Amino acid sequence: MTSSPQSYQSGHLSVKNGHKIFYAQFGNPQGVPVLSLHGGPGSQSKPKHVAGFDLEKYRLITFDQRGCGQSLPFGEINNNTTNDLIADIESLREHLGIQKWFVKGGSWGSALALVYAQAHPTVINGLLLSSIFLVRSIDNRWVFSDEGGAAYLFPDLWEKFQAFLLEHRLTDKDPAKVASQLLAKLISADEQTAREMAAGVNNWESNLMSAQQATTYASAEEITAEHINYAKIYLHYQSNNFFLKENQIIKDIEKIKSLPAVLVHGRYDLLCPLDQMWQLKKRLPKAKSVILPTSNHALTADGQVACQMAFNWFLSETNTTV
């Protein structure tokens, strides 16, 4: 059995507005730096985010985004925006004395990596992206609107989600407005109601991660403080359109056209359909792409291996200095 990578250094970095972000470093302190950005919004860094890299050669850095994981204050949504996260990443880079680094991210982490790179292209050696999320309105409608496609693939799950929304008297068709209303109710709810609401949010999105598993429905009793926190931060970002302008990533693509990148995506990703990676690939001349033929948003086991192989190949082929 392979043990999880152990960090050689970790701590909290104080950033603006009273937030303290937790970060950890793995591998070779003198190695080529690679920053790993977790998904969500609302999730946290995990050992799997650095596993599979040559830790004798690379210096892997992870951090928990504002309000997430071990960052403080836990669950805080005030002064918690995409621009705040971009500033935090730069503060972390400067704190660690890193001149340039590779940036890796999957799902929301891929979107954050892209907008960070567009804000600071000169500090990026390259991008390693998977299960790509472009944060367009069409992408949010696909998942959260009955005009989208996910509801047609999961009609049973969709009807259960709609029943949950009706139970809380939420009938708006705009995903951002529904998220805003859900967030307000979640924040003011008692503990039991908060658990029920977090379960309802979780049961829709989590079942879209893979079509190769039976649908499961978590009960309120199975919901932890971490689940509630995830739902709160996710709804906070979704209700604000992830603090990005419509189609911002694609509109600002010229800023990173010279950067090398590797893009890995499952053909049957139901949460973030393959079109998102394809549109990005067409606009990044130096990008290499890998379509995993049987993977979903949560990559299958063989998809995870193929993704890691693509990342390692990309790092070895991209000339860089520490």
C-alpha cells in the first residue's frame, strides 16, 4: 500500500481582511515549483493532489482557499471572492520566494488557475488542467437549469432536486438567484435544517461526478460541518457568478496564448461537458490535450493514471528553471 505524501513544511499565511490561508509544501525544497489548486469552491487540498509527481524532482505546494479546509476563519464568506483568491496566490508565491511556477488545477481549480494566469502571466511556467470549468452562463445552465442537458440525463435525480427546491419555496429558474436564496436560508437555518439543505445541494451535484456509479442520496444525519461549509461557500460563489464576468476566461485568453498547457478531460464529463476543454484548446496554440475515452468529471481509476502520466510528461517536456 502506498502511503500518502507527507509535507516537509506547512503553516498559515495571513492575508488581507483577517483571513489566514493554510498551505503545505511537499517534495524537494529545491525542485521545480508546482502549485496545486483544489476544486469546489468550498473543497480543500488533499494528499491525492500531489500524489503521482516525482517528489525528488518537484516542489509541490497546496493551499486551502479562503474559508476552506484548515484556512481561517472556517466557512467565512465575507471578503471571499475570486479576486481575493488570486491575491492570496500571489501573496503565497512571494512568501515562499518563488519566481515562477507551474499551476495545476481541476474543475473549479482549473478556472481559478486560468484567471490567476491571466492576471499574472509572467510568473507562470505552464498550466496543468483537468476536468476544465470555463464558468460561462451556458455551463451553469447545463447543470442547474431545466433548459440544460444534465436534467435530461438524470430525470429521476432532477425531480428529486426540484422537490427539494420546492420544499424551500425556491422556484426561480436563474441558477445564481436560486443559489443566493439557498445561501440566505442556509445561513439563517437551525442545525437540523442546515443539514437537510446541505444534503439537498450535495445530492444533486455529487451524483453528476460519475455516471459509472449508482445514484446515492445522503441523509441529513450523514451531513457534517464540512458538508455544510462546502455548500455555503459553493452557493456564495455560484450566487455571484463565481465573481467573473460572462465568458471572462475566453474573452481574456489573449493574455495567456503564449503559455504552454496540458488539458485533460473525460469525454463523458456530465458536470463540465467536454466542450469546455475543446473551446479552450482551440484558443491556446501551445496547449496539448488528452481526451479520456471513458472518464467522467471524477476521473476513473485508469483516467487518473492517464491524467497523471500526461502531467508528468508535460513537466518533463517543458523547459524551465527553478
